[in-house]
Amino acid sequence: MFGKILIANRGEIALRIHRACQEMGIRTVAVHSTADATAMHVRLADESVCIGPPAPRDSYLNVAAILSAATITGADAIHPGYGFLAENARFAEMVEAHGFAFIGPSPEHIRMMGDKIAAKAAMRRLGVPLVPGSEGAVATLDEARSVAAEVGYPVLIKAAAGGGGRGMKVARSEAELEEAFRVARAEAKAAFGDDSVYVEKFLDRPRHIELQVLADTYGNVVHFGERDCSLQRRHQKLVEEAGSPVLTTAARDALGAQVTKALAALGYRNAGTLEFLWQDGHFAFIEMNTRLQVEHPVTEMVCGVDLVREQIRIAAGDRLGYSQSDIRFQGHAIECRITAEDPETFAPSPGRVSMYHAPGGPGVRVDSALYSGYAVPPYYDNLVAKLVVHAGTRAEAIARMRRALAEMVVDGIRTTLPLHQRIVEDPEFQAGDYTIHWLERFVARGGRDARAA
Amino acid sequence: MTDGIRFDPAQIRELARILRDTDLSEIELVEKDSRIRVVRQVTVAPVAGATTVSVPAPPPAAPQPVAATATPEPAEAALPPGTVTSPMVGIVYLAPEPGAPPFVQVGAKVAQGQTLLLIEAMKTFNQIKAPKAGTVTRILVENGAPVEYGEPLMVIE
């Protein structure tokens, strides 16, 4: 087992990784920018190394500084968290080349899933259901037109180098196709340096349902069920649930079996999440994230697993030690992502948190690096806390979330706490009746009940 | 050599009262070598040699966002002017190679751009140069020591 792990991240996930290491008796090294010198995980870590000024490019994305810090502290392994360098295949390669273990999948699979066309091609070969569309990149408008005619309008033109909702244009009819195609390519070139695009059928009212998987280096692959992450605004998730209100056990088991078989064939290792659009009972693979996800706590609560611990164990060469039949799903979990934004305008609100009070009680978990007096820096993403609840049923979990949100205090900055309070009161949310468009419509009507609008 | 910061509580109370009674958000009083600054509910970066007191604003009716434009650097003992800090993470070497005399010693006069020490990172040796001409008054790191970004290395006055 590793003696020392360097945490190449910040904020709540760095604290999460530190906590898992502490519980395993593994020493931690926190690398941080000057803006994060007072961060909670830096204060708690066994060692800390300042790696640069605030800008991510000079600090959390500074590969040389991170590797140098690992060298001078004698770290055995590096955990990349999520975002930053977590899905950077080159970084993973360099970590391994320098003799450190990279706590995550192989560079080859990071690279494969980072190219959205290659990812789909791999999934197609492995029998995972896809969104109908082109088999690879479409180089010409004519190709795009013929694919669109085959799958039917409306269609989406997507950047191969995109992902996470970026680099997509809709064409609702053949008349709109030419402009969508040209604009998508130009934007892809500008944003990602690669104008390769592919075509997919546009699903008009899907849910976003993703599957958590874990694989060791001995060919054992398991899944930990699904998360419904349909509540999104501008492709950013706000609320996630485990399990999905619409999935039956049979549907979960069937998808899980298909996916674990595919990943075993691929030789995948460590944690990963496959994202699907689900509509009318059908799953369609859109992309795979080769890292731990922000919303992993809801899965942990329902399955009674510590995914970060499992990641570390796998990276250290341990066998999973359990099989799919050992994994049980108990109750229901919901997570609200609390961000430092105005709850109505979403204007960023960094600044000093004058008073922080986390909710508690049965079935309540808060993953946050906040503390009273902490100054939220303006340089990084605005997630400041994840409020997670777990209960026996979905209705009980909603009641618990309502209770916990009311107890939570974050003063001194604006946060989306009031927005989450309105969401959990909404009858459609309570009925589980929502798609990926629901939240934007909810926000557009001022966060009010649809019947009252 | 410090002789404790002297301040008059009555003076501070008076300043705080003036702050409350007016629309001012900050009052600073400077005399000789003492300075008092009284500030209303903004982030405060303590400055060495000054006494700073925060006056809590009356409880606002609506939450007042603190418009901090930049997070102040954590309070630390002020570095002497002329401190050269590390621009990178790595290992310090005070001499060009083992056994050779060090680049500089305390008391040495250096020209701007003169190499003071090396920092090795990822098997490359980076020369750290004097930002301005002066005299090396303090060397704050040992040969072979690991350093982080921003760590004080030497003082050149």
C-alpha cells in the first residue's frame, strides 16, 4: 500500500481524497497555489507544497511543478481528483514515467475516452447501446446530410474533442443543417483546436443517467448502479440522485451487465462513469468519464462504499475482493451542489464566508472545504459544498434534504442554497418527473411551481 | 527587537464611533512610527507594524455580499525588502557542482542578473538570478533543501 499520496487538486475533492488517505494511514501531500494557502485540506495535510501563483495554468495545471513536488516529498502516488489534469492522458503518462502511480485508469483509456468519436467507436464495438448517428467524423456537409436523413431530424452536430456539453449545435431540419454544420466546425476549431465533428440524433426529452463502474487490475469489473443527473443548467449538474426515479432494478441490472462486460473486454482499470441519455426506456451512450465524478457521494451512500478508497486500493495493486452479487443498493440518496453564485442571476460570488454552519443529523453528509472565515477565491470553479442526504425511500430523502437545507448556513457570500430549497419543494421534482430541460425551465419561470406560473 | 505594539483603546473606540456615525468605511491614523486603521466589514490584510481593527457593520436587512476582488495573501511575517523568492518547486544547490565553491556567500556584492543559486526540477537545473544589484545579506536555504513556489531564498540589499 502507498505510504504517501500527493493530491493534485483543490477544494472539496482534495479534502475528500485527504480524508480517504487519513483513514487508510497514508500520508498526504497537498499541492496548492498561493491563493489556496489557507485551504482546509492544506491545513490538514501532512505536508504541503506551494506550486505557483493563483492562475490554474501556473499551479493546478502546472505539470512540472506537480511532479517536482512529488519528487521532493517522496510521494508514491498522485491522485488527480476531477477536472484540472484528471483526464489529461499526457499527465498520466508523465506521472508513470517519473515512477509514481497514477490513481486512475491507464493513459490509453483516458486518451480513448477523451476523443468522443473514438469512445463511441469503442462502445459500438463492445455492444453498448449508442445514440444513433454517424459512425465517425463527418468531413463534408453531404455526409452530414445523409446521416441526418437516415437517423431523422432533429440532429446534433458535436465536436469530437468536446464533451461535457460543449461544442454542440442543433439542426432541427435539413434547412438548418448547413449553418449548424459550419458553425459547429468553426467553434470546435476555436475552442479545442480540432474541427472534427460527428452527427447524432437529437433526443428532445431525455434524462441523463450515468453508471458508476470500478475495475481492478485483475480483470474484475463491477458497477455501483446509476445516478440520475438530469437537473442541469447550461450542462452543469445541480442536483443528482441515486437511483434514478424511473429505472427498475431489472433495467439497471441489464445495463450494468452490458457495461461491465464491455469494460472487462477493454481491460479498463480503476473508476469510471458511463453517461447515457435515456428516453422512452432506451439507453444511448454519449460519453465516458475516466475519473471520479463530483457526484460520487450519492453512490457511496446507497452502496455503502468508499470509492476514493477503492481507487487507491486498485492503484496499489489490490484485488477488488468482491463481486457484483455482493453489491447492494439501500435506500435513496440526493446531492445538492451548493455554489458561490447568486441563486437567481448566477453571478459569481467569491469572498469571505463570515459564518458557516453545516447541517447534521441522521443520513446527512456534507462534502465541503468551507469554514467560518474562509475566503472563497475567485480563480477557480464555484462549487463550495455538496449536501448529500440518504434515507430509506426517495420521499424520505426529499424530506431530509428539505430539513438539511434549512439548517445550512453560508453567510458572507451568495450561494444557490435558496434555489435548492425551491427545487425540493417543486411537485414535479418530488414526482421525479423531469428531463434534462426541466431545470432551465424552472429557473426561467422564477423557480416557481409550473402550475402557478 | 520588538517593543510591543502600543495603542490607546480609547483612541480606537473613538475612531470606531466616528466610523459608525459617518458613511466612511475606513479610517487610518498615522503618527511617527505607529499606524492605526479601522475598517468596516471588508477583508483585511494585516500589515506588519500596524494595528488594525474591524468594526462589524450593523446587521443588514438583506445579506450583504462582500465584494472581495482578490483574496488577500495569508498573513505572514513581512519579508524584508530585497528578498528573492523561489519561482518554482525543486531542490536548491548553492554551488555549480558538488565540491565547487558556492555561487555567492553572505557579504558578496552581486550584479543584476548574476546567478545566485540553482534549483533543480525534473532533472533540469535552473539558474536563479539576482533581480537587482546589491549585497547578499542573508542566505535562507541550505544546499540540497527542497523549496516551494514563493519560498524565500536570499536577501539582497
